[in-house]
Amino acid sequence: MSKQAVEKWHIAGFQAVHSACQQGSEAAQTMQQKSTDSDRKQFASQVKETMDRHGNTLADYLKDAGAPVDSAHDEIMDGINRGTKLMLEAAVDPASTDIALLSGGTVAANYFVTAFKKSGTLAQLLGIEEQVAEFSKMTDEQQQLIDRYNAIANSTIYPRR
């Protein structure tokens, strides 16, 4: 694969994941509105802030590359959001609503971990060290969200034995 092909692939990834960040920000707003607990609402606010910051980083990379910022719709994140919507529709009480929101958020954060690792690898192949470091940081931040989703679910929602 030529360097030009890798660069094109890298930019296409930015466009897709930028769209996913926008969708993730909207999903965090939904989580904030539908959560039944003030701590979960605050966590949703943190998720939204993280998604917005990551989306802004990707938008900056796209601008630096001379590529359009809003030219893609991430179908993977769209599918995660549709699945979360179905879980919310099936929820019959506040606890199952919270489980649906936390489950959808966990799946989304796992997607971002994978996407950011891939982008970091491509940045490394292209010798763009600033991006390598930033994608490593963003990967870590998404992993922290996963850990928080799991901690919240394990301590407050899932039945205790």
C-alpha cells in the first residue's frame, strides 16, 4: 500500500470517527435526559464533554489535511445508537432504562477504543508522532469511560447476590 493510499485511508477514518463522536455526543445527551440518578446524569455530561473534545480534535486533523469535516456518516455508531434505542424501548422501569443506557454507552466506548487504536497505528505508519500520542490519550480516555460504565452498573444497577 502506498503512502498516499494510507494517508487517504487515515483521513477517511477521521471523517467516520468524527461523525461517530457527534453521534456519541447526542447519545450522551439522551443518557443525561433519561438517566434516573444524578450521578449518572453527571457522568453523561462527562461523556458528552469527552465526545465533543475528541470530535474537535478530529475536526482539526481534517482541516489540517484539507479534507471536509462533515462529509461522512458513521454507520457503525449509527447501528450502536439504533440498538440502544431498541433497548430503551424495551425498558419497563427506571433500572432497565439505566441498564440500556449503560450498555449502549459501553459498546460505543469500546468502538472508540478500537477506532482510536487503529488511527494511532496509521499515524505511526505515516510518522505523525503528535497524532500517535493524541490517539493514545484518546484511547485511554475511552477506556476510562468503559471502566466507569462498568463500575456504575456493577455498584448501582445490577442485582447483588
